[in-house]
Amino acid sequence: KNKVLGQIKSQAVIYNPVNPMFFLVKDNEQINRLNILYVGEISKRKGLIDLIKGLSELKAKGIIYHLNVVGGFNNDAYKDLILSTIKINNLNSQITFLGWMSQKGICELMNNNGVFVLPSNQESLPMSLIESMSSGKLVIATNVGGISEIVKNEITGYVYKKNDIIQLSSILEKIYYNSLLYLNISHNARLFAKDNFSPSMICQKTKSFYSSIIN
């Protein structure tokens, strides 16, 4: 209905580039799948409580993961809820809170953490997810915002319905017992990231787009 938009003949989706240091993170190894990384503000919107409850479901089945949490709490009430949930489910030895870290620190942390989980209730297109894919991590995220644009289920990662703890724990159980699947999807994630988020590729796509308009 917009006269100006109706006249646009050329358009393209070109993502923002990722810091190239994430592409230097070593490839995943089978043992890395036992270490989960969460990066972001610790708030109700980010849904960390669901991941913790999922770990409890898995522990009851004898499936033990270690979770490294990078980020800080945004309010005391949610902090109390998180810590009490951990205590009640006897997960203290499985979860480490690292506080806020620099981008370089997070990048180094990814060398030993093979799974990145983003259990958010609301997102746009999170950079932490893109950085994790660029690092060759297996990503698991809720199907909110623009996440499904870049995470193709069971190809470049996993998406699940927000607040669905059973579905999340089921995905983690699957990769716990299937290291080959874990390695294949991690590999696909990195290839997708190289084609869509590396600075050189973004530069090339931008140049090609403007050239097509000029011509």
C-alpha cells in the first residue's frame, strides 16, 4: 500500500558481521557436549529457570550436564528463585555462575563448552546465538523472534517451544546419547555462520548488492 515501497525493485537481507575471533574457536569434540553455556542477563525474560528445571529432569534419568552461566541477575527476587531452584534440585555441583565476561573471555570459554542454550521468552536476533554458531557450537533456542531464520531445526541447531521444559530436556537427552549427531549439527552451524556472518562474506554481499543496483 506504500507507494515508495512499491517502487523498490532490489532488496536483500544482509546480517551484521560477527567478530572474526569466534571463527577461530576449536571444533567441537565429543566430550564438549557435556558442557552447556548460557550467556545473557539472568532475568525472567531470558528463561534460565527452564534450563535449570530441564537439567533436573535429566539428572533423574542419570544424565549429567554441567552448565556455565555468563551474565548477571537483574533483580533480587529472580535471583532468589534461581538459587532456591538449584538448591532444591541438588544441582549446585552442576552449575557455575561466572558473572559478566568480556567478548574475548566468552570466546575462550567456548573452547570447552559444546552446547549453547538460549531459553528466552522474547528475542529479536540475538548476537550471542550467532557468535555460538560461528564458534561451531550446537545451539538450542526457543522459537521466538527471528531465531528460526538462522536456526534450522535438526540441521544448524534445535528450536523448541518456549517454556517447554520437556521438549528442551528431550533435545539434550538426544545429543547426550548421540555424539555423531552432535558433531554433525555443530559442523553445519559453523558452515552456515561462515556463509552469513563472517566479515568477508558480509563485505562481498554488500558490494554485490550495491553493484546490482548501479548496473
